[in-house]
Amino acid sequence: MTHVAPSASFPRMATGDENPSPKKKPIWIGEMELEDIPKVFELGEELFTADRWPTLYRTWNQYDLIERFASDGEFCLIAEDENDQLIGFAIGTVIIKRASAWDYGHLLWLGVRPGLAGKGIGKRLVAKLTDLFIEGGARMMIVDTDSENEGALRFFRASGFGQETEHIYLYKNLTSHPKYEKKMAEERAARPRRRAPSGVPRVPTATVPPEAPLVAVEKDDA
Ligand SMILES: CC(C)(COP(=O)(O)OP(=O)(O)OC[C@H]1O[C@@H](n2cnc3c(N)ncnc32)[C@H](O)[C@@H]1OP(=O)(O)O)[C@@H](O)C(=O)NCCC(=O)NCCS
């Protein structure tokens, strides 16, 4: 991953939500910048954990975040406190349907730092993103989350979302698939052989890191 250092010639983009006076608002909502990506990723890692919401955990990754920032930067927002510390983010996209009069604003990811929930930060992020979606031509907004994510569901309902429909994720563990086993065997064969020092017993190495159970059926709103 290429890292570009922030520079003075790369100022924060104004979103119209800033305080016009020199005194900064306690909470600042604005466009995400390149240097924010690692902090946003870390906060997402804190929020979307395998034990709580496996689907959110599996689909939250830094490469997707970078791609989203590159393709939909105007719909990537952050919230910062008065000390410029990241306290929340909202990431979305506008889905344009060529054959339809309906374009959709999809809120893909939303997160508020644990400990700061219930202070209206999520609400402000969603309100700002909603404005941007409307400016981008959206006529309907879509949100989704794990069906077990009761807090987020209550938040979305309180924010005016409804018409709930179910979307089901199914998983299949591919590590016993013949193609996967063949690939692993080829990779093992290609690896340079290291000799264990004499007297030290060989310890087998796991090919797949431990993770939440893979064979599971979960429901998710789409
Ligand atoms: C869901 C989340 C984004 C809400 O953000 P927040 O800053 O705590 O929410 P707000 O303070 O702006 O609350 C807005 C409204 O939702 C309600 N609300 C928020 N969280 C709630 C909860 N857990 N239970 C009940 N109501 C809740 C608030 O009461 C408030 O209602 P009001 O406008 O009538 O006062 C935040 O809790 C979070 O980051 N959760 C973990 C990540 C996540 O689930 N993301 C969403 C799916 S990707």
C-alpha cells in the first residue's frame, strides 16, 4: 500500500458543515482524507469484531476501504472531536441504475467510537451523508447491517428507515476443497526447505489462521 504523507498543499475539503467562526465546533464532520484511512480502519476493527458480527468482520478490510475512498471519496465522511481525534465515520456510495429513474444512496459502513455512542454523532454523520446522496441524485437510501446488531437497527429505525427485508449470507469453508488443498500443497512444495536444528522436534504449522466458525447461516438486511 502506498502511503502519501499529508501536506500543507492538501487541505481538508470543506463540506459546508464547518463552523464559520475561527473557534472550532466540538464535533467536526467532514470529508475523509487519505491520511485518515488507517485510523478509520482501526476504528472499524474495534467495532466490527468476529465474535459480535462475523459478516461485518469479514467484509471490513483496508483494501476495500482504500478502493472506496478512491472511487467514492465524496461519500466518505469522518467525525472528529475538538482535539482532531477520529470519533466516527460514514462510508457510502450512489448506485446509478441506467434503466431506472431511481438512484440509490447506499450507506455501506457507519461507526462511532465506543464510549461516545448516544451523543448524536451517528445521527450527524447520517444527516450529512443523506444531504450528499441527495446532491448526488439519490431518491432512496439503503442501509444494512447484521440482523443481530440490535443497537444499529434501533438507530436506523430512529433515523426513519423502515421497509425491512431480509438478505441471508451463507458460508462455505473452502480449506477442504480439492483446489484449495492442491494450491496449498504447491505452495508448500515451492517453499525453500528449512532444516530443524538437530534435537529440536518439528512443529506442524497451521495453514489457516483460527477464526470465528465458518459454517454458519446469518441473516442480514440488504
Ligand atoms: C449505531 C451507531 C452508529 C449509532 O451512533 P450513535 O452516535 O451512538 O447514535 P446517535 O447518538 O446519533 O443516536 C441517534 C438516535 O438513534 C438512537 N440510538 C442510537 N443507538 C441506539 C441504541 N443502541 N439503542 C437504541 N437507540 C439508539 C438514539 O436514541 C437517537 O435517537 P433520537 O434521535 O430519538 O434521540 C453506533 O452505536 C455504532 O458505531 N455502533 C457500532 C457499529 C455499527 O453497528 N454500525 C452500523 C452498521 S455498519
